[in-house]
Amino acid sequence: MVTEPTRLNEDAVLKALSTIIDPDFNKDIVTLGFVKAVSIDGGHVAFTIELTTPACPVKEEFRRKAEAAVSAIAGVESVDVTMTSKTTSAQQKTAIPGVANIIAIASGKGGVGKSTTAVNLAIAMAQTGARVGLLDADIYGPSVPRLMGLAGEQPKMYAEVNQLIPLENYGVKMISMGNLIEEKQAVIWRGPMVASALGQLLTDVAWGELDYLFVDMPPGTGDVQLSLTQKVPVTGSVMVTTPQDIALLDCRKGIEMFRQTRTPTLGIVENMSQFICPHCGEASPIFAEGGAQRLGEEYNTEVLAHIPLDIRIRENSDQGTPIVAANPDSEQAAIYQELAGSVARKVSIANSRKIEIPIVQANA
Ligand code: ADP
């Protein structure tokens, strides 16, 4: 009996896998070095695909394509794909050891839903398996402890190293001035005090190993915001805005501020973009539409999410059970989960360019 010569070897496997292109890097996954530990045992092929983030939105697509491509090689009986990730960091030397990426969640003005977005985004990111921290730097109005269901908790100290142990809920490590001082105390703080308190919250906390540390920034574009970007290398910022003109104007100022400090804007989140009727579920655009889109075009950055004004988002926040944690399969949670994927992608892209990230340019 004549049998076909076996062509099943590592080269054949890599060749098959090199047909899979990563849409963000425009290169195939073999060239990118994502394929690891190829092993062939008879007709059984196993390998690992190591992505740049656990939150990769095309993870399952890669797995399917990899299985299909390798299964098509003559002689293959089974394919075992392990999906892993190693989060990239553009920081040569991070000011906070162990923290790969610091992402500022900012807004030009208060009340646009920055904290709500930061909390749900952080939890959604943690749900992908990423190691996530959330620093509430909104020192004048620290609302994160309440939103995270951690109001009134006091973080403990590692006495030997003089570091605070972050609180933790929903898989996210969290520290906030709201857990350290009386809320009333903070409002009388002056700029320099706030800046130094912020510095301590960043460096005197035992964050451990984190893929992403989200910083819920104080609203506005003053010295405190500037001092953060000078103290630590911020991978990028996510700007939260509502569709109203005034909020957009403030958002513009925020983007400009980050631009001056050479911090890239990863994208814009348009919050309260539509009103969802709690009775009939109908979506009505109560504010003018398309503002964030235009702003994104002007600054060459993307609108990463449109989050509707939805009573379930507010009610869950108030109860300290953010919708992403309380109801992860809901359509509201899906928006934040998609946002987490988009943010992770933008960070990976920014890191692949190492510090050479083009700063967004206004066309005007
Ligand atoms: P900021 O941090 O910008 O000051 P918050 O996150 O504290 O804003 O949100 C302000 C208020 O708006 C809160 O009561 C919050 O529950 C509510 N809120 C935020 N985003 C939404 C949303 N998409 N739908 C409904 N309510 C929201």
C-alpha cells in the first residue's frame, strides 16, 4: 500500500498559521511572534498563541482560524490551541514597579459619568482575566468607593514597607482618598496638597502585578491633571464626554492638555448618548447626535463607545453593584465589555510603537 509522505512538521504548522493576520498590527501572527510551543505528536498538534492582552477582542476568532488552518494540513488528527497573553508595556522603567500600563480616565467637566465609566470599564477588563487596578484620583469628589461597594472600608498597611494594601472587589484592586479621609476634608485641599496626595496614592500602594491601572482623574484640566502625567508615564487617556456642546468643548480642552504632556488619547467615550426609555426600551437621542464623532475626526482619534443614558446603569452604580458585575450578560454590560476590548487594543497598538506614539493632531 502506498501512503502519502507525511508533510506534518513544525514548518507546515507555522506556514498554515502565517495566513492569520492581526488586524491591528497588519502582520501575520507568526511574524509577530505570537505562536509558541508548537508540538507534534503523531497527528496531534498543539501550540500556544500568546496575545498582547487578555482582553483581545479577536481572541476567539484567532482560535477558530488557527484550528481550521492547522486541521487542513494533511495528516492532522487533532489540534489543541492554548490562548494566553502577555500584556505589553511601553514603559522602560515604570514609576510603579509591576504596573504595565497606566490609563487615565478623564473628562473636561464633572458629572459626565467619568467615574461610572471608569468603574464599569475596570471590572469589564478584569472579567477578561486581566489584572486590573483602579485609582480614584478624583480627590475632590471620590465616588469610586461607593460605586465599587467599598464605601467605609479602610485599607490596611504593610508596615515594614510603609505601603497601603489596596481594597478589592469585583476582581479589581482599588484605592481612593475616600477610604482614607473624611469626604468633607478633601474639598478644602489646595492644588499642591492634592498633587502630593495623588503621588502617594500612585507610588505608596502595594499594587502588585497589574496589566492595567485605571486612574479616575479629577474633572478638568488644571495643575492636578498635569502633575499626574508628569509624575508617572501614562500610556494613554480615555476622554469621557456627553454629546452636549459644552461638555464637548471641555473635552476638547482635556485632549489638548494631554497632547501638551505627550500623552496619547486612546479614544473618546460618549456617555449618555441616547436615552433608553425604561418602559418601552425605545432609544431617543435627547442631545444632538454626532458631536463626539466630529470631535474624534478633528483630533484623529476614535469614539470607542456610545453609552446610553439608562436608569439601570445609574441604579446599579448607586447600589455599589456596577452593571457589568451585577448583570454581566446584559446589553448594557456588553457595551462596557466591548469598550474594554477596544481600550486594550489601543494600548497594545500604542505599545507596539513604543514611545513613538503619534500625538493626536488637531486638523485645524
Ligand atoms: P463624573 O465622574 O463625571 O462626575 P459620575 O460617574 O459620578 O460622573 O456620574 C454622574 C451621575 O450620572 C451619577 O448619578 C451616575 O449614576 C449617572 N450616570 C453616569 N452614566 C450614566 C449612564 N450611562 N446612564 C445613567 N446614569 C448615568
